[in-house]
Amino acid sequence: MTKTGYDAYNQTHKNGLKGRALEGESFMKAVQLLRQAQEFDGNRRLLMEALDYTRKLWTIVQADLKEPDHHLNEDIRANLLSLSLYVDRTCYEAAKKPHRQKLQGLIDVNYQIASGLLGTG
């Protein structure tokens, strides 16, 4: 059951997205959550929500990239896997000892990936 009109809009919006647009929106959600955690420095709940979402998103990326029939060439896959390791490590470090610079690094990576997927970069 939907809680608010915003939630209903969000669900309808997601149902209409496919492929790269859906992927791009997923990375933009990570950006939004990370920015919110950065803005409300000291709010542990917001920080953990942002880091958990980001980790889960990149875990999906890792699993997808490891599929033998993945469509990307090996160099791009290797670069994205390297980025995913950076994201994993930085999320862990930020959870342990929050720092604006760590969050900004995560924001930048997710924003760049979203921009590429959405064709805005």
C-alpha cells in the first residue's frame, strides 16, 4: 500500500522506466541519498541509508559485470569492477568514520555513471 502521493508518483515513474534510463535513475537516487547524508552531517540514519543503498546498487553492478555473456568489452568491465571496489571500500570507510570528502567521492562516481547512462554527461 502506498503511503503518500509522492510514493505513488515514484512507483508509477519507475514502472515506466526501462534499460539505461532505469539504471541511470538508480545511480541518481544514490547521488540524492548521499547528498542528503552529506547535507545533514551527523545524522547516522541518513548516512547508513545512503551507504546501504549505494552498496546494494554496486553489488548488483558487480554481479551483472561478472556474467560471462555481458555485452560490455573487457576493458570497460574491468574499469567498472575497479570502480565497484572503490565504492565498496569507501562505503565501508565512510560507515566507520564519516567524512564529507568520502561522501563527495561516492557522489561524484555515481553522478558520472548516471550522466553517462542518461546521456547528460
